[in-house]
Amino acid sequence: MAKKSKKRMNTEYEHIDLKQWNGPPYSYSVKVNGTLKRMQGFDEDHIKEQLWPRKPKMIKKLKDDN
């Protein structure tokens, strides 16, 4: 009987910090380059990642309609 070798998938994503999903996307009002935008995201970090390399001046979570 032959030995089974363990194969590892080689990825360059070894240090990913995954956060637990905490609900549906929320609405945010974001001020970027002097204009207000309405965006959806999970948290403020998610909004910042969507806008990169631009930097938001203000991020405000809007109340849910529910």
C-alpha cells in the first residue's frame, strides 16, 4: 500500500485577517472630495477599502428602515 502524501495549496494569502460577517450591508453617507455619496458596506473599514486610494472625510451610518 502506497503512502498518501499531503498536498498543500500554495497561496500568497497567508496572512489574511477575515472578520466574521455580522449582518446585511448597511447604508452609509460618505463625504469624498467634497461631495456626499450614499454607499453600502458592512462596516467603516469596508467603506474605506472600497474608496481606496481616496480617503473619506466623513463616514456616517444611516438608520435602517426596518
